[in-house]
Amino acid sequence: GAVVSQHPSWVICKSGTSVKIECRSLDFQATTMFWYRQFPKQSLMLMATSNEGSKATYEQGVEKDKFLINHASLTLSTLTVTSAHPEDSSFYICSARNRGTDSPLHFGNGTRLTVT
Amino acid sequence: QKEVEQNSGPLSVPEGAIASLNCTYSDRVSQSFFWYRQYSGKSPELIMSIYSNGDKEDGRFTAQLNKASQYVSLLIRDSQPSDSATYLCAVGAGSYQLTFGKGTKLSVIP
């Protein structure tokens, strides 16, 4: 089945530093990947759509200069949280499809970011 | 604005009972429907997909779709404490994105 691998699974960083999260599709090619954020006891929130070879599409209210997305290959998308602050502490999850637009999204295991 | 509505719960059922989770959606051209299970602190995992009206069964899970009523449900038979989680309904309408509901928290009481 479709496997999406996300790394790291957790990270602790100091305020002001940057953190990179990787999302890989292991057994399929993904021209489009999605990045979500989830705060404790809240629902999934789509942050951005990552498109291979082109700029990401950000949801309203998400700062594109703070959350840098790079989708340089058909199997890898990265999310970099720049100049992280404690309020960026959250659970970040990527997802992708391995077939057409009617197929389900498969999620990575998520990255728990804690900014101290 | 595409919307997917779920009762937030919590829905409590005794062990061995049937849990019934419901979802309504606003976009009439929706074509694909999914149920995900999310344990606390974990990412969502796909448990059911359904595309046509009617029922689809997979083990203890049955998904039901009624496009005329814009309604999709998930039944869990013989509920187990390990089924305690938040269940997310997701709907696709032919674009790359899925629209997610906010989830229903299910608690199965031993």
C-alpha cells in the first residue's frame, strides 16, 4: 500500500531557530503533497499544498515566508519552520495520494514540534 | 464553501455494541468519501473508502453512503476499547484536496 514517511517524528528547538521536516512517498510518486497542522484537541488544519517543481499554495492566514515548502522531487517535500516561536509548537503532518484525485490521502506519522 | 459536518461527541458506547458515526457534506458534486481514525497524539489512518451509494463492509466496519441526502456514516460492530479514537470524515470532489470534518470522538466503555 501507499506509504508516506515523515521525519523527524519529534523535535525540540530553541526560539528563533529553524526546523526542517521531511515528507517522503516511499512506494509511489506524488506530484502533490499536503501539509497539515494540528493543535492539541483541535481538528486538522490544512496549511499548504506542495506542488512538485512549482510554488506551494498556502491557505489563508498561513505565512509563506515563515513556513517554507520545497517539493524538489516526486517523492520528497520539505517544510521548514523559520525563526520558530513557542506558538509554532504543534503537530505537523504531511499527506499524499498515490493515484488520482478520487483516491484517499495517506498520512505520514507526523512531527511533534516543541519550541522552547 | 465546502463543508463537512460531524457531531463532535464524545460518543460513548459499551463494549460489544454498535457505534454509529455520521457525517453530512455540502458539495453535491462530491465523488469520494473516506473515514479516518485518529488516536490521540497520532496521525490519521485510513479505515474505509466509499464511492457509490449503499453499504460497503470491511470486517467490523460498514460505511454507508446516500448521495441524495448528502450523508455518509460509519458503523462499527462489536465495538472494542481499542476503537476509542477520533473518527474523521473526509470528502473529495474531484480536486486534489479533501475536505475534512472536525471529527467525532468515540469512547468504548469496557
